[in-house]
Amino acid sequence: MLLLNTNIISIFYFKFTPNKTILSFLSKKDIPFYEIVPKGYIDIHSHLLPDIDDGVKTVYQSAYILEELEKIGIKKVITTPHVIQDVWSNSSQTISTKLKEMQEILISLRITNIELLSGAEYMMDDLFYDRLKQNDILPLYENYILVEMSTFGPPINLNEILFEIKLAGYTPILAHPERYSFYEDDLKKFDELKESGFLFQLNLLSVSGYYGEKIKSFAKKLIDLDYIDFTGSDIHNYHQLGILQQGFPPKIAKKITALMKKNSVFS
Ligand SMILES: [Fe+2]
């Protein structure tokens, strides 16, 4: 049955992969992404398991993006489906099952120079709190877990959640701190988060201006002030892949390469 499915997938995959006209948008000033990515880069934030959150919808989309990331030189993708109460309440089991299916499809398509693994991106809500207590968590790697908060404000019980994270023995990595604009004029709050044990993961798309100029400038500020521990693509779709492939201006590209090397701890 799987053989039949993957054959069908192969046919559609090769017929319907989008063309690469996106490259025509490549700015002459920008250094292309494949030149920026350090050898053996491990991406720790993306939404590449099909139809499980707001990321890719089909296995074709997932396979296409992963093949493009493979060509860029990325060696491992630890993808991170959303876990958000009442929105995408994915369980560890559903994520693991999807991962296994996608891994088998990649083998059948001979996309084997990139490793696909999975953690999750946990919204720090009541569902996450319950999962922590039940010890039902998918870490990114060893004891690292990826967590996010609403872009409207932090959870009111943030300290309580952090207590449970630590009690369970995890190290929290806060996804895209540059997107939490409510902290921009109060970096002391970021200092407190760092002192309490959070590590910070920057979205590469933020530096490209994908989320707007305000977030781009906050991202640059956090890089320059040395707040960023890790990087991730947070890629959901073809459009974001195209933006990433466009690359970055030389000045910021150098800083990004240096930051991306920090992800080697996940190898
Ligand atoms: Fe994400």
C-alpha cells in the first residue's frame, strides 16, 4: 500500500514541483542563502510535516522544500509542528506518526542527504502545562524544547510554566523573540527571561524583512546586543522558501553565518 502511495507521490512530485522563477527576484546586492549557510547546518524550527498545522499542506510541498534545503546544504531539519490548545492540539503520537510517514516518502524520492527529525513548537498555554505535568513532550534534541508565546503578550503564569519546565528537566528555547514587539522597549524583561533559563532562537525570515521592517530592526538589535543563541528558518511554505533563498545583504550575512554555526550543538 505504501509502495503504491509513494509511486503516485513520485509521479505528482516530479510533474508539479513549482518552477524556479523565484530566482529571478534575486537581488544583485544580496548574498544567496546557499553561500551563507555553514556546512552541516541544522535547522531547528520549521513546519514541514504535512497537514498538521499551518505549515505545508501536502507531502509534495514538504518533499519539494526539503529537497531545496538539501541543495542549499542543510544537513538536518528538526521540524517543529505547532502544539496550541484548541487550534492545533497535536499529540506526541500524531507528530511521530506523521514524521515516520514523511521519512519513508523522502527515502522513496531519494531525498536522503538531508535528515528529517521532529520536535514541536509548544505555545506556553494550559495544554503545554498539562503535557509537561504528564511528561508528554517531544524535545528538539536531548533536553532542549522549543516554546513560543503569543505575539500579543506573555502568558500570565509564565513563571509557573518555567518552574514546571525546569522541574521536568528541560531547557526552553524561546522561538522568535524578535516577534514579541511588546518587549522591544523593555529589554530588561528579556534579561530576566535569559537569567531564568530561556535561550533565544531567531527566525532567519525576520532578518529578511518578511514580518515587516519593525521586526527586522528588532531582530538586528537583538543580534547586535548578543541575545541570540540559535537560529531557525520557521519555514511553512514555498513563498517563505523563496524569500530565504534570496539571501541577505553582505553586512548582515556575515553575522547570520556566525549565528547559524551555533546550531551545531544539535548535531
Ligand atoms: Fe513556528
